[in-house]
Amino acid sequence: MAEIDRIDRRILNRLQQNNRISNQALAEAVGLSPPACLRRVRRLREAGYIVSDVALVDPLKVGQRLNIIVEVEMTRDQLDIYDSFVRKMQAAPEVSQCYQVTGEVDFVLVVQVPDMQAYEAFARRDLASDPQLNKFRSLISLRREKFDTAIEL
Amino acid sequence: MAEIDRIDRRILNRLQQNNRISNQALAEAVGLSPPACLRRVRRLREAGYIVSDVALVDPLKVGQRLNIIVEVEMTRDQLDIYDSFVRKMQAAPEVSQCYQVTGEVDFVLVVQVPDMQAYEAFARRDLASDPQLNKFRSLISLRREKFDTAIEL
DNA sequence: GTTGAAAGCCAGTAACT
DNA sequence: AGTTACTGGCTTTCAAC
């Protein structure tokens, strides 16, 4: 699958808002018959356009009150150091996102924790103890004003 | 629904990884009969623990190559100004996340765009033109190393 | 909470345009 | 690529326990 057309985009837009819609309803919404629609959805999944299908849980409802944006500055720019740091972040359950960035800062993390105690434990365990990590800055957030996983197509 | 128990947490963990699992398979995975499992899932949705069910699309596959983390500093700390800024960010399709933070910075945005041209257009339209916005700093990312929507329960 | 049964809808296939 | 027709299976509900 090299390209996606308007109908594929309509399908993806719908499924990004609600992936529990029935194939029948989706087909009607995008102007296709159910089997034709189902074939497209399968192709979009198999070709990797749709990475996964997930339920989104309200963090506040389960006691995750804090979001912390962390700017990380490494001591050196060697690729292997980057890799080991990235692997550590990928393994850390507190880290929900990790971006490698250009400029003075090397990484930006989005960390989600119940409280400051949990964040301090994470920072000690995975940040402060890292010899390759030069310094990091934490921006504390009590309000996540927007969280939208959909990509406009 | 005041509290959730171990079984609810197991259900949420599963559905955060894959919400297309059949109720039968989910029931078996968490050690419940299908009707009992279905009732719990319905309760979790109605009580707002599950906010939404979505398909996650690969940004690179659809040409969204850039993530930009933006630190925004406002000129004043009035609530009504915050609100109008938040509303603008919520309406902007480029902004996938917006966090109000404490400290020198007032907001952190996660912006997703195809290229720098699209980002500059957004920054001009929604940031630089805002008289209440003092300054902003953009951290450019070409690599999103981790993006996990699941909350560990 | 479980089982068992019944109803209805839907996914998925097949055959065809 | 698309549609129509069909079937098997699953979700979902309702009982009774």
C-alpha cells in the first residue's frame, strides 16, 4: 500500500475519534459498503497506518494527578549513550512520552505520576543517577488542558 | 462507582493495550465470566474511567514528521487570559497536547506538524500574534522515542 | 458472582459486476 | 476497485441459581 486516498483518510479520522464504531456504521459514514470498508480497514492495520487500538483512561480518576515535562541535557552526544538512555526511558512506566530534540536540550520527557514523591523516586532512580546525564529541568503541571491523540488528515 | 478493585484494574490494563479484544477473551484473561466482565466494562465506561476508545495512527506514515515542544510564557497571570489561550490551543489542530505548568513557564505544548513551514504558520497564527504572550521557546524533535497512552494500574 | 439459553447483530467470506 | 447475499460466531440480554 503506497498511498491512501480520501476515503482512507475519512476512515482514519473516524477511527481516531472512536474505534468501537461498527463496520456497518463506519461504512455508511464514509460512503462504502460494509465489505469494501472492512477491506480498507484491514489494509490500514496491516500496512501500519493504524498502530494500535486502545482505551484511554482518565488519569485523574485513577489518581495520576501530576504531569511533569522534563528537559534532559546529556554530557556527550554519542549515539550509544543516547540509545541506552532511550531504552531506560522506554522501560520506565512513569515516562509516557520521550522526544529526542535538537539544540541545547537533548531529550524532553512527559512523565505521569500520582504525586511528587513518585516523581522524586523516578528522578533519583532513572535521572539523577545517570552519569551521562548532565542536568535536567522539571516543569510541573497540575492541569493537562488538552490531550488529543488524533492526527488531522 | 466509588472505587475500582483488582479485577477492574486488570480490565483497564488490558483495554489500554488493546481495546479490540473480544469480551470473551477479556473475560478469560481477567478470570471472569463474559456477562460479569461485560458489566464491569460498561460501568468503567459510564463512570468515566474509560474516556474514549481510539485507533492510534503512525504519524510518520501520514507525513507528520515533526514534533515540537513549545514553552510559552504569558505576560500576565490573569485567569481569563489563561482561559482564552487554552481555548485557542484546544481549537488548534496542530496542538496535540497542552499543559499548564508552574514556574517561569506558563504552558507547555506538544505540537505535531508535517514540516517547519506548517509550524511557522501555526506559530504566527496562534502564538506570535497573541498580545498576552510574552515569549515562547521551541524545541524541535525529529524522533518521538516513546509514546505510550497507557497508565500503569 | 455464575451458568445456560435465546435473540440479534455483525464480521467475514464467497461470488459476482 | 466495488456490491449483494449468505453464514457462522459473537455480543448482549435475560432468566435462574
